[in-house]
Amino acid sequence: MTMPASRVARPSTIEEAVRLLADNGPEAVIIAGGTDVVPNLQMKLFAPRVLVDIKPIRVLQGITIAAAGALRLGALTTLTEIVGSPLLQASYPVLVSAAATIAGPLQRNMGTLGGNLCLETRCLWYNQSHFWRKALGGCLKKDGDVCHVAPGGKRCWAAWSGDSAPALLTLDAEVEITGPRGRRRLPLAQFYLNDGMNRIALGRDELVTSVYLPARTAGRRGIYHKLRIRDSIDYPLAGVAVTLEVDRSGVCREARVAITAVNPAPLLVKEASEWLVGQRYSAELVDRVAHAAIRTGKPLTTSASTPVYRREMVRLFARRALEEAWKNGNA
Amino acid sequence: MAPHSVIGKPLPMTDAPGKVTGLGKYADDLVAPGMLFGKILHSPHAHARIRAINTSKAEALPGVKAVATGRDAPNPYGILPIGHDECVFALDRVRYIGDNVAAVAATSAEIAEEALELIEVDYDPLPAWFDPLESMKAAADWIHESKPHNIEKEYHHEFGNLEQGFANATFVREEHYYAAEVTHAAMEPHSTLAIWEPNGRLTVHSSTQVPYYLHRTVSEVCEMPMSQIRVIKPLVGGGFGGKSEVIPLEVAAAVLAKKAKRPVKITYTREEVFYAHRGRPITIVDLKVGLTREGKISAVAARVVQDGGAYCGYGPVTVLYSGALLGAIYDIPNVKYDGYRVLTNKPACGAMRGHGTVNVRFAFEAMLDALAHDARLDPVEVRRRNLLRAPCITVNGLRVTSYGLPECIERVVERSGWAQKKGKLPYGRGVGMACSHYVSGAANPIIRSNMPHTTVHIKVDRDAAVTLYTGASEIGQGSDTIQVQIVAEVLGVRPERVKLVAADTELTPVDLGSYSSRVTFMAGNACLEAAKQMRGQILAAVAKKFGCETRACACASTKRRLRRSISTVLWWPRAPTPRRKTLVAAISRAPAWARLPLTVTARRWLRFPWTLRPVACTSTASSRRTTAARRSTP
């Protein structure tokens, strides 16, 4: 499979990148590590005139301490850097746990945090070659008007298939976006639109520049579990991230449970925080939260694995992650 | 027999250095001056008539050097003589999504892909068949007009007296089994470089298990004599049966090269590998087996439907093997088999590891466990009670010369800790057993003839080099290495000394290919024969020169393990590999072997080449036909 003929622009500042995006509109696609974009280009899912390679923008790299003790992760921070960061390992273990499961080591060396937060949504009927899709006649998301997952519907159910986003949701992370009108910060939960076609609240002329982790969630116990066919490399087919703050007497003070790959967005399980705070561990409580997690999830036939199996795995992962975080501290 | 010095020793594979250093070339690594990139246009319809194809826009695209359609190469082909039902590009009908419609050769892969988009094909879709059981009921719109009701081939065999067999049974079960389709997914996708030579000849480098059949097919499709075509198999990154018949891209590259008069390379994408397929078919098994009170199998009846996809390929052989091997591994007095190979509008199936036997064997072994349960027998015990007594001929005429199963079962029982584990492990854990067998050696050639299945040449020239010319195809299984080992063993040389030229139809004699686990048996025996003849000629010349008897002469590369009656030894110098240099030097300084008793004093050591006239230096042998398992049915 060949790549479409695109011009590669290599801006060295954020301003330059924003200008390139604004000038080229829908004809431009941002590329950083390329681990998501390149296969999609080979499948001709899009054929941009310009690839805006943001790798040379120095200020987007690295992990630094920001105001009020928050931690700023540049959008170009590689997933390997996250996995190997002693600071993150000590303070935000859930993010390390999730990043370590993303694809394989080669992809983590190239792939960036910003890229992982802006992944294309994935679907059995979408992530296919040009020929395959042509033989099918396209789908709602690309070159067609029928959704093969939910025929008759006018909504795209392509699944959000990132691993770092659910972990960051459980840390109350914020995402910083830069565009022609300057910088803005958005709680990560508001960044995702739960729509397979229009997946993130990012304008065509904007780019994600940083992620902020608040000081108040530092030190929370946390763990991430995911389902995939090949443990060495695959995208998640279901995933659960959990963070807990448990006091010395074993009472939960703060709790977040987030799920991924079973909806067009990574989602927080709202009931989890309400039900868990102020409680001690009990198997019955954990079961109840796990059940809430599968009610939040809406897996459909977007992957080769069945929705029923993926739902059950969400329940299992939620239960397992809660138990591990509660009983063992940081896993 | 003297102990072997090369055979049975753990040696590096002869092709390993090239593979691990990257110096070795696979088909896609090859380039030729002026090479074009070929891309194939696949059908987006599962079943459709082609009304018209217009390639003019594609031809007009700058950089496009040739566009080929069915009209350029209308001769049908197929691996089996009874199944010439494929054309390299569809003539008037496409039969599965991915079927080959046309191809483009252009100066870049990008241009070739762009040109594919410009080919206009007017399709008239037909009803398509995806389920083999539905396909068998089809009253019209058959996938091939010559195959009514979409049945490619059916077999109905009955051996013994089935009715009596079931009457004797105490336990009878009828079960339904379904086995899914599998493809080989060899690490190397198929790739072919076809080079049109200025002298009007064609050289085809291809990732294939069967250069000889490819040679024949290219000749038929391109309408060129075989003598004008050269097929070379470079390194192959795995086959598993997926490269054991001619794959569309191989012929497509040849047709494009001939048309463009330029070298053309086509490498499949992983997706195209799945369209080319030739994997193990969906197999639907309805099985009835009877067991006597004593735990003896009394009768077996099987109905097998295989979903073969859109073309014949190896299909009739697959469904034949499914039945033929049903009666072999155990002592089964009565057996009935009804096998159907059904066409559907899907990629064609073919040979894959344990051709035809695997799915039915799975069903049979599962059934045997169920019957053992009914009879309150241990799964091991029920198998023990049904063993054959080799040598014998089974009820369906398979000759079993050696067996090994009883010993194998006992070893497995012992080493698996069967007695301690069976039925005693915690929930979710368990041990189970199943037995399997397959036909190896390929007793019958695919294209029937009385010609040898394999021929090798060995050359020994005045440079003291031993060169083995063999048609056998190394595909990662070690065939090059084992042939070198055999020749080295017989000639008494170190394996590093034996140079191997393999699978190049211009240089090497015919071998039928790497399938049915036949290479060590067939080419190995040819190597053995040829090497013995060569040794005989050399030693006869040595004996003549030194006026001694031939049987008092021997070839050796080490000074050990020689019979005491040997008086004259032809000593092959060691190959000068860097590691060996020191060794050779050490020997010359301190000839430990010279002090060994019984060896040196009475012996003459000759360095090769010695000062004789060159001896006749080519030797040919062909293998005997296998008697390991000759099928009773055609």
C-alpha cells in the first residue's frame, strides 16, 4: 500500500504550525509519531495535501513542573518517556500503567501523548484498505451513507481506542489547546465528544500542546487493564482505568473509574465516585461499581471481538482494578 | 554401520548466515535495471459477469508501461490437471471479492495504484454463494458452468460391511463438527520478479514451493516453450502450503513483463495474501462411529463438506485426503466416506499443513473421547485397544510399513504425567490426548508421468569443490541443509565443502517441489544415490592409480572412524573458513591423528586434487517411488 502524495511541512514553532493549519484547512493533517496517521494514510482513509510534522517544535517536548504544583506533559512526550519517568511512576502510576500497554515498544518510542489523545476512532468497517471499503460501498464515516454497525442510524459508532485517555480522566487531567485565538485549557472529559465522526473538540486550525496533571491527584493509587487479541501490540477492545485515594483506616476518600474502547469516547463512570467515597472495601460494592461500568459502556460490533465479551471484560477489569488498587495500593 | 559424522549432528543451517546478516535475498529484495512495479486490480464483487473493460485511461497515464487483462493471457491453468479453471485475469466472470481482473505495470507503485483506479470495468452482478451447504443446493448461477450444483468433486467410498459393523457396536454416536477456515500467513508475503530478457526469454524469480509447476504454468499461459523460461526460487520466508501451487501474481508478473518487455515485480500486500489464500477450508463433518463392548471401533461413517472457495486448486486432493486418512491410524474394519468439495464465491482454498487431514482428525479424536466416556474407558485405553499391527494394509488399502504409535502413546502418557493429572486438575485445567498421522513423500506426482520425481547432479572438479545441483526448494524447512549433509556424509567431506545450487530451472534438474513432506525422502534419496555413485567413481580412479582394490579405499575429512581394512584414504582438505584456519594449522603442527593406532602407518593420505586425470564428474540419480503410503484410490 502506497502513501498519498502529500507535502510535508516542518514548522519549528507553535505559531508557525497553527498558521499552516489555518492556511490549509481540511487539507492539512498533523503528524507527530505517525503511528496512527501513517497506516491510515496507507489505507487512504484521508489524503491530505499537507502533512504538518510538529516533531521539530521543541517546546512541545518533555515533562515539567507548572504552576500550583501541576505537572505539564508536552504533547510530543513519547509514550516510552512516560513509561520510564520516575516522577510519573511515583505520582501518577495509572498513567504509566496505561502507557505501558499501548501498542508495542517500537510504537511507544515513536508515538506521542498528544497523538494518543487525538487518535482516530476505530471500527471494523472503517480501518480497512481502500479496496476493501470500495467493495463494501463505504460507510457513514467514509465514502458512504450507511452505518454497518447500526444500520438505519445516522450516528457513527466507531470506538475511541486510546489507552492514555481513560487514565488521564481518572487523574482529572486538563488538555491545553493552541489555535489562532491563542491558548485554552479544557478538562479532558470535555475534549471528547462521543461521536465516531467528530471525535474531539479540536478545531481544524488548532493543536493539542500540553496535558496538565493537577497536584491534588498526585499519589493516587491507580491501575489500567485492557483487552486485546495480541498482547504484544493491539489497540484496546475494552479497557478500564481506576484511581483511588484510600485513607489509613481503609476508607475511600476519592475514586474515579473510566472506561475505553467501548464507546466513541473514553468515559468516566459517574456512579463510581458517588458510591465509593466514604466506603470501606466490600466485594458487593465493587461488583456494583463494576456493573455501573458496563452500563456506561456501549460496545457494538465495531471490532472482531463480540460486544457481549467486551462488556463482560469491562466488568471483570473494573472489579479486578478496584480490588488491586484498594488492597495492594499501587500496582 | 559406521557412526555418522555429519548426519544427525546439530549443524548451522546452510542458509542461516545470509538470513541473519541480511545478505540473503528474498524475492522482494531483488531489483533489475528498468524494473517496473506491478499492481493487480481485484474484483469488488463476489460474483459478477464482466460486460466490458476499458483500460484506455489507465494506459494514457504517464509512467504506465503496460496494462494486461484476460485477453492478454486467456489460457486456463490450475495445479491439478483436472482443475484448469483459473485464468490469470478474469475473462468474462469474477468469482470472489479479490478475484483478478487486470494488472498494471508502471514506473512506480504509486502510479500503478493510480492507474488501477482509471480502469473502467462494467460488471453485471450475479447471485453469490457463501455457505457451502446452500451452494450445493444451487439450481442456477453456478460458479463454474461445468460444475453443476457447485460441486467441484465428490467421493463415495465404502470399505468392509458398514451395516454389520454398526450392528456389532454397543456404543454408537452421531456428532456434528464444524471447523473454521484458516490461512497460512507466512511471514513473507508472496512476491515475484519477472524479467523479460532482450533475447526473448523470460526469467521468473518467485517465492514459491513449486518452481517446476510454476515453470510449466508460465509456459502454458505465456505460450512460450519451457526452454525459453527460467524459474528461480530465491530465499522463501515460509510457505506452509500457501506457495505450493501457482499463485495469480506469479503469472500476472510474467504476463506483464512479456507485454511491457521490461522487468516487472509484484509483491502482495498482506491483504492480497488473504485474497490469494489457498488455505485450509471450512470443513463440516457429520460423523457416526460405533464402539464394541470391548472398546474396539467397529464402524465409521463420515460425511464431509468442504467449502473450497471459487476455484479448484488442490481441492479434490484435500477432500480425498480427508476421507482416505480416516481409516488409517487405527484398526477400523468398516468405513464409509462421503466427501464433497463445494464451490463458493470466496477465495480459493488449497493445501495447508497436514493437507486435508486436520479437521476430520479433530472430529474423529473428539468423537473417540466421547465414546470412551460412554464406554467408561480412559481416552488412552480406547486408543490402545484400536492400534494397528504394522506392517499391514488397512481396510481402505493404505500400506503401513512402520507405525510407532504404540510407543508414542506410552511415551506421552509417561511424560505428561497422565495418570496423576487426568481428571484430577482444578477447574479450568486439564489434560487430553489425540493422535494424528499424515501421508508423506507424495507417492504420485501431480502431473502423472513415469519420469523421476527428483534428480540431482553432483559435480567434483579439479578445484576439489563438491557442488550439488538440486531442484528441491528450501522454504525455511531445512531442505538445503539436509541434502548437503547427505552428500557430505557419503563423500566423507565436511558439509562446509559442499556447495549447493538449488531451485534454478536453468541450472538444476527437476524436482517436483516442497510439499507433502517429500523433499528429505525424495531429493534426499537422490542425493544419497548420486553421492554413492560419485564416491564409487572417485575411489575406482584412486584404486587404479595406486594399484589397490577399490574396497580398500575411502574418502574422509577426518582421520577417524575408518575400517581397518582401508589402506588408501582420499583426504578432502578442510574448507578454509576463518575458524578452521587455526584448526588446520594446529593439526599440521601437532598431528595428533598421526599417532593414533591403526590409522596412519598402513594408510596413504591423498590430498585432493591428486595428479590423476579428471574422473567423470557428473552423476545423476532418481529416487524410487515411495511405498510408505500408496493410496488405493485415484
